[in-house]
Amino acid sequence: MASNKKYWKSVEELDQNSSIVETLRNNEFVEEIPTDEFLGDAATLSATSTTRRDFLKYVGFSTAAASLAACEGPVVKSIPYVVQPEEIIPGVADYYATTMMDGFDFANILVKTREGRPIKVENNNLPNAKFGANARVHASVLSLYDSMRLKQPKISGKDASWADVNASVAKSLAEAKAKGGQVVLLTNTMASPSTDRLIADFIAKNPTAKHVVYDAVSSSTALDAFQMVYGERALADYDFAKADVIVSVGADILGDWQGGGYDAGYSKGRVPKNGKMSKHIQIEANMSLAGANADKRIPLTVTEQKQALVKIYSIVTGASAGAANLGKYDEAVTKAAQQLKAAGGKGVLVSGLDDVNAQLLVLAINKALSSEAFNPSAARLIRKGDSKAVAQLVADMKAGSVHTLIMNGVNPMYTLANSYDFAEGLKKVKTSVVFSLREDETAVKATIAAPAPHYLESWGDVMITKGHYAIMQPTIRPLFDTKQFQEALMAWTGNTASYYDFLKAVGSSIATGTTWNKLVHDGVYTSEVAPVTGGAADFATAASTLAKAKNEGGLELVLYTKTGMGDGQQANNPWLQEFPDPITRASWDNYVTVSKKDAERLGLENFNVANGGLNGSYTTIEVAGTKLENVPVIIQPGQAVGTIGLALGYGRKEGMKEEMQVGVNAYKLYANQVANQVAKVTKTAGDHEFACVQLQKTLMGRGDIIKETTLEIFNTKDAAEWNIVPMVSLDHKATPATEVDLWDSFDRSIGHHFNLSIDLNACTGCGACVIACHAENNVPVVGKSEVRRSRDMHWLRIDRYYSSEETFDKDVVLKNTAKGLTNSITTLTGMEDPSENPQVAFQPVMCQHCNHAPCETVCPVAATSHGRQGQNQMAYNRCVGTRYCANNCPYKVRRFNWFLYSKNSEFDYHMNDDLGRMVLNPDVNVRSRGVMEKCSMCIQMTQSTILKAKREGREIKDGEFQTACSAACTSGAMVFGDVNDKEGQVAKLAEDERMYHLLEHIGTKPNVFYHVKVRNT
């Protein structure tokens, strides 16, 4: 029975018309605290006579009021659909197959959209999808929402319409035709059959027109060599899964060499099966991803690499070419050549040397081997740049013979070494048009800046290799007043059809036997290719010419592209700027890499300051009279003595946020588009501050972190000898750590229980998983200053370790043989320095989701707890930021939000503007200041999979469970799944004899496990 009693707090409430009652209802604090009186203003605060009691009153009341206010959720205004598209279900993701193509990166992908917003890139896992997504492809979705994009056409720097642009170009083309002036289309490699036809139509309508292909990072010499031998300007393709012996001379086969995408095939051969695995020998100057993963790495200068290639050619083919002696590495190169010859068809050789003779020898050696991994028939068509044609164009421009210049996908004012010549020639061009995503260095100089759409807003097609056709489709309506280059070409040739209809006709003619809808749905189509027969080429002359190569004096500069930045097109992408380089572990910079020996000779140094940050000397690099000043130095283990390395893609200024204007422009030293130059290096004043996320370099002989063995031991000895289970003391007896448990364990055999397997043999350190995690989980970007303070927010890191001796095995032996206090201290101190040519190991580390998690026991508010399915969970609303959990975590994988990174002008990255925040995943909340965060094992993805299967009334298939990192891993190193599914892949991997847990001796019982790394010595 309800009570009708009424309670009063004061007698005034008996009078319903009392003004006092109304005032009390609207005022929580009856008496205002006179804060102005006792705190004063900033100028008088130091002189205030405020008592401690009054101050605490103020703080207590204001904090309580702020806490109450914080309980009120932010008001988010949503506008419902007037007419909801039938393909969109709010809260459910849609996926579209498309192709990423920007002239440097190419990939077959799926794009995840939410309510019409592309938010994440996934790999297209259809059997005929060829190229997986690298770190830059995963990050490209953020470039769609770049607030610095060119939003509408500009003519002479002033806003204009597309009608104005078309009228201006039509007038210029008519003048060129009347006067006989050159019309030049300057584009990057588009590899697009439909675009090629449109360009052909354009040239037919404009007789003085020609097409010049320009790639910022050139493969011109390899293209020239292939054309000499096979009569076509293309690049041979390779399938490293078919090779038992891989020899690479200056080619980063796990990086951007020939467009990349080789890691999947490479990793298949690197995982030991039936007692066999491929052997990889890397000959190079810079320490690259390929060199870091090789079984044997031989550091040589560029000149010595040419001699090594001649030696290998002589041994494999039997032709005498007179290669020079390679000193202490001569025997190693000879042995590599002998192993390659013995492998025959199971051997393959590749090279990244910018020398046509070197590239001719590559083709000759692979033909002599009858290499199964070498595939010239299905040649790659994604590099077509012609350095000679570009040089001729610049000369024609300076001569005033180019009337109209139309550019697409290029930025020569930034990427050309002789950009000053291009700028001079551009002044003499009557009309210059640039199709560009942003107002870059070339767009600001051109007559017309035409805004191009992002590839996620575009239709298109790509012929990645012969017989492999891919479609690009838009996943969002254009955000700005943009127009595709192809649409403009059609308008300028009088073609009134839409580009979509034109593309559909071309695609249907190529993809015979399938419908257009299926082609768009799958994104890819493959067909058989005819075998090619090699033409004649003078390999003997090429070998004798290459054998005459000599060092011209000075250090040999090797220009390269970093895994994160590539050729610099996405330099305004904060995910990529903050991405730590897999080798140096530095972000927000490029730098000159030098060997320890050369650094000592030049007086260059690296050192750590009091706050743990890494500093380095500055240098000036001079190549053929061109100087690049204030280039910071990193002393790089494994750098060949007599060489230096420098990454392209940095130093951009135009169309960039100030925070992203970092590094130096190495393209200034890229003379004649040759990556190998002779340089002079001098030390300059000052020290540079790096943002480096890993300061320790070696394992210090700790073989329990990264377990290694050789293929011979793996095949001949019991697993207990090479995968040693750590022992602990129990009742004063040595007992395997796996048999000791300080906690009572729960029954985890019912329901799902998730595990993540990481194979150290398959992991190449590429970092695609890091960016995929960023995208999926709304990981904030904190900037260089915060990264330098060790406050990076990456949920997943890839630790890189060097050996102190020649191998990690010798490190362990050295550590174990140290005797006595003085000797031990000296030994251990010395082991902190890497070898001049170290072995390298990569290890992805994220939250290990321990079943007996140390973080859970120390959280005073139970913000972190263990889920039934094995995930270590975080309740962000409960977290009060004590950071006890981070202190108690042995893996150091928990991240603390020192600041609010969203909607904060101090962190002016994508989360600070409405456009950039469109990339955020609505399934994952954006964490606030004072909250601890870390890997969630993508619980939103696992739950979505469970609900989808439940809705469809079926069991979940093996491989259906994924995390962002496992889905992004093209090498197959990361495998995620339900360990309770005994027929599933993860359950079988958990029982593999190579399986071990990280820091197993501390008894945390992780749900992430690793596989022992096996090397083929």
C-alpha cells in the first residue's frame, strides 16, 4: 500500500508560495563559497592569505560539483534517415571490395563502412586476390578524412568552378593544336586499362600530345633490362614460396621493392615443415626488413654488391667475368652462389641495384637456374616510370616547347632532384594542370589546381600483373567538389558518356565469362597468361661492364623508402608519422644511418638524456654539389662500413599540417632517379631529439624472451632441448613452471576461449598489424613530444632485438660463461652494444590476456577483470587512473591517457576536427584523460562474430574469429581463434612443439603464445 505521507526539510516548505523554497530547489549549495576573496587572481595568488582549511573547502566542493556534472553524458545529436538506404542497417558494418592504387602502393582490399563512412581497410581474402594491404594501405582510410585536402578547383590560386577549368583547358588545347605546341600528360603508373584507352583517345584528338610516366621512386633500370630481354616494359614477378634458396642483392623483398607484396609467399617457405624451410641470404648496405629476416646477412657497399653479383653470375652460369675479390666476405658470397647453383630450379636471385647491367645479370642468372620462383610471363605492370623520358620533358619545358602540361598523381616539385629546373620550365608552360588530393608543392605552382578524389571515392581498374584484373569502386560519396582525372579526359575529348559506363564496358571486355556485378562484388578477376620467350641480350658484356665498377671516393649513399612513409604521398597521415620504424624504432623523423665505425671516424654520436630520450648529431650531406643540411644521425648496427642510408618521403611543407612537417627532403639527392650516390658527410653543430620507442637494443642473452634454434637442431634433437621449459623452485625442488600454480584455476573448457598464436618465423616485422589496431580501436596519436616521453599509445608494439655477438646463440654462451663479479659486469655491459653485423629478431607484443593476470589483482576499483572467454577486460568508466596495473604488468603493454587526445587543440591530429573523427569506429569508445587502456583482443569483433552466427543459426567456422592484427597479417604469423575448438587451427598450434609463452616462469598463464624461431644456418 502506497504511503501518502509527506516529509519536509524545513518549516518554510509548508508555504507553497515561499520564494525561499524555490531558491533552495535550484541551488544545491545554499551559501556561495567566496573563492574570489581567498584565491584572488593569478597576479595576487602568491600573496593570498587563504587558510589551508578554506582552500580544501573550495577544492572539495568544486570537485564534487564537477563530478556530478561529469555524470551527465554528452549530448550527441543524431539525424535519422529520411529514406533509409536498404543496404544500410544502423550498427551493422558493410564491406566493399575495391583496389588501393596511388602509383606507389597497390592492394586488393575490402573496405569496412559504418552508416556510409569508410572506417577500416581489410584484406580481400578471395583466392585470386594477389596483393595484401601493408601499413600504408591500412592507414590510407585516414587520408580520406584529411582536413588539408584540396576542396575545390583553383585557377591562379583563386577558387574556381569545374566549368572554368574545362573552358581554360579546352582553350589551351586548341591553342596548342593551332601552334603545334607540345601537350604532355605526366602521370604516375596507373596500370589502368580503362585509363590507358582514355589517354590513347586524348592523344588521337591532340596530335602533338604525348604521355610520360613518372614514378617518384623509380624502377627504370629494371624496366629497361626486362624490355631488352623480353621486349616489354614491365617487371618480372616472383613467388618466393617456390624457392628453397633466396639470394637478394640490395633488394628489400619484404619492403617496397618492385611494389612489395612478397611477404605472404616468402613466409610460407620460412615456417619449417617436414623438416625443411627456405634459406635466405641477403647482401645489402642498409639494414632492411629483408636483411633483418635473413638467415645470413652480408653487409657490402653498393660497389661491392655489383662485384658480388658478377661473382654469382660467373659461378651459376660458368662464364668468366673477372669479379674483384670481396675481402673478408668473399668466401661468404662464393658459398651463397654455390648454394644457389645447387638449388637449381628451387633457387632464385633478385636485386634492387639501380644499374641496368646488374638487372640484366639477374634475368640471366634466373634463366640459367630455370628458377620456379621467377615468373616473367605474369609480369608486374605497376611500375612503368621512365627516367629518361622525364629528363627529356624537363629539358623541353625549359626550352619552352611544352604548351600544355597536365599532371595526375605526381608532385615533381617535391620529388624531382632537379625541381628547380622543373620550376623554371613550368614558368614557360602556357597552361599547367595538376590533379592532386591536396594543394602540394606542384599544385601551388601550377596554373590550375584540380582537386582529385580519394581512391575510396573513385571508380577505376588496375592490371596489377598480367592476367590479374582488379576493380576500384567508391565506398562513400565525394566529400568535396572533386573530379577524377578520367572524367576530365573524357570531357576534354568530347566524350559525353560517364566514366562508370566506360569502365563497365572495358571491364566486361577483359573479364569475359563473368558478370559486371560479380566483378565488382569480388573486386578481382584472373585469367591465364601466355608464356614469354626471352629475347637476345648481351649478358657477357653486362657482366664485364659491371665487374669494372669502382668506388669513386667518399661514402656511398643508399636512398630507400621507410615501411611507414613510402614515397611520401601520405606524409600528412598522423598514423604513419607516429608508426615506429621496424628497424630503428624511431618515429616522426627520417635520418642518416651510419655504421659505428664511420660514426667514430666522423665524430658522430647517439646518446640518451636524463628523461630517456634519444639524441643524435647533425650532419650535412653533399651529393654532386647539392647539400642537404641538418640531417640527424642514427648509428645503425648492420650498416655496411663505407655506406650511409637516408629515407625518402619526408621534408614536405605544402598542404601539410605544421605538426607533420618533419624530416628532410632526401629527393634532393636522388639525382637522375638513381638510389645509389657518392656522398660527402660532415658533422654540424647541435643535437637532434628523436622520438624512439625502444632504447634497449639487445636481448642481453635472455633466451627465454625470444627462443631460437637452428634447423639442424630442430630436426635432430628433442623439443625439450631447444624449447626449454623454465624451472622454478617448489618445496626446494626444481619443477617445470607449467606445473606450478599459485592460483586456483577456473574451468575454461566450456564456451569460447580465445588464444592468439604468433609464429616468429613468419613475422617479418612489417607493422601492418600496428596500423590495423590503430584503425579498429580508435588508438590516439600523441605526437613527437609525447612519444619522446615514452607516452605512445600503441596497443601493439613490435619489439626488435639485435644480437651482441654474431648470433643470439653466441650471446647466450657469452653470458653463461661469465665468471666472477668484475668479469660479469664487464661482460653484461658489453652485451648492451649490438654487433656490427647482428642477427635480428622481431616480436609482436600486446596484452597477453593472462588467465592469472597481475594487473587484475592490484586494481583497487576492479576496472580490469577477466572475462569468461579469456580476455583481460577494461571497464573504462571504472578506471580512476592509479596506474597500479601498469606497474604490475611484466609485459609493459598498458597505456595511460595523460591527456584528452580527442577535440584537443594541443593534439591537432585527426581527432581534433569533425572530418578526421569520421574515421572513428563507433563500436569502440574514445577513452578520456586519466584512463588506462590496452589491447582488448578486439572483443567487439569476437562478439560480432558470435552474434552473426547466432542470428544465422549456425556454428562458427574455424578462422571466422579474427582480431584486427590477425586479419591484417598477410604473412600468416598471427592466428586467432577458439582454443576450445579442438579441430581448429589455434588449438593445433597450441599443441605444437615450437609453442611457448612469454616469461613463462612467472606463472601468468597468457592466452597469447609464440613459436620458437628456427634459423636455416
